[in-house]
Amino acid sequence: MTMQADLLSPPVNYAVVQLPERNYPGVVVQGDTLRSLQKQVELMERLLDTGQLEDLAGEIEDLKEQLFGALTYFERICSERGITLPY
């Protein structure tokens, strides 16, 4: 059996794809981007453990902006394709 995902957006750090047998598209995160996000969370944990709350707040804001960017991109691609959002 051959299954194929449909690429709905240009292949950037966050690509929107439609997987077979799924009602809604998903977001593919490049491996290096995923690793970077994971390392950022590890840094956030260290900052919390050492009480560096100002630096932690900065990292949280950065992560929030990255996730907001990916979500906004996902929503724009869905809108352009006439796909209703799953939420």
C-alpha cells in the first residue's frame, strides 16, 4: 500500500501537510527546528532552576512568538485552501 501526504504550503521550517485519512492538515517541523525548540525548553528549565526569571521570561516570549508564527502560518494556509480549522 502506498500512502502520500499532500504538501499544502511551501517547504519552509513549518510546512502544512494533509496526511492520508486525517480530517485536518498538520504542521511538519524540520528536525533541526525541533531540536532547537527542545534545547530552548531545556535552557528555560535551567533558568527556572537557577532563579534567572528575567532571562526565563525572555525565552518564554521567544518561544511564544515562534509558536504563534507557526500557528499563524498554519491558519493562513488553511484559509487560503478553504479548509476549516479544527478549533
